Amino acid sequence: MKPFYTIDAGEFLVGSQIEKELPSVSLWFPAKDEGDDLLLLDRSAGTICTVQIKVSRDYLATHMDAFFHPHLECCGWFTPRRSKIQNSIADFWLIGLHSYGHHRLSILIVTPRELLRRYDLIHGQVERLQSYFWITKRGRVFEARGLSKDDQKKVVEDRFADDARDFTPFLSNWADIRQKLRAEPNGPANGSQPIRSD
């Protein structure tokens, strides 16, 4: 079992951001890691959702050519297993990208199904993924692993187009989590189970 009173640094950072974006939500950390890092509870609606959290440090200054520095805000590196995404019980994966130069945490909010669909399109059905997420100064996000030098240049010059690699719609998009937690007239959103009070 994970140490009960020890919280992973990345989970703490993302949790703090969740509290700012969703002030009506209470956060709970599971005592046992079974594929969800946080439980989000909306007490007023009586609904819950679970999230898996992955956070990367910024590799822009240490691993990227100087050409990219003026154009990119940060570059994250992730190595998830395909099977973990495929079998994930979490409602959402929150992918944190921490910008060293801007001292800012950016979060991609995506369902595991959509994340897996895109990874399969980009990299094929490999088990151990190598994934690079780049955030440009214009606020666009691309999965850049395996891109040619020419396409990398197009990314930073805002000329690159690839629907599977473009993760911009998921950047700081808290709407889906809010929808998941919102109580609907005929029951909780998206199949969430209400918290019983009896």
C-alpha cells in the first residue's frame, strides 16, 4: 500500500489546480492505488468522478535545441503503458505539463478511451509508449514524438495540422469534468452513482 500520509508531488500540484477550478468539489486520495489517483466528490450534486494523474517536468531547456526555446512554453515526456490506458477505471486522465520558464502547470484533461484512440493512430498498438507533449507560446498542444524535423518546425511556426496529434482542445478544458459531476434532472451525469444519505 502507498504511504497513507504521503502524496505524490505531481498529484499534489494537480489537486491544488483542481481546487481552484472546481471549488465546490472535495478531493479524496485512495489508500490503495488501483488505477485512480483522485476521487472528486461534488457534495451538492451527490456525484463523483475519478482521475488518473500523470505529470512531467519540463525538458525544453535541457533536451531541446535552442531553436525551439523562443517558440515553446514547455515540453513533457511520458512513458505510459498501452494496457494501463486501455484498462483504466478512471473517468479522466489529467496530464500535467510544468513549464520551468513560466512557473506554470498546464493540464490536459482527456478520457482514457480518447487518449488510447489517439495514441493508436499516432504510434500504433505498441505496449510501451514514448510520448512528447509540446505546448507552444500560442497555446497549442501537440503530441510530437516521431515528427520529422520539418514537421517540428511547422509546429512551432503554427503551420502544423494533424487531428490525432492536436491536443489543444483538451488543454485546461474542465467542462467535461463539470458535466460529469453535474446532477441531471433524471439522475446523475454520465452514469455517476449518487451518494446516498440514508
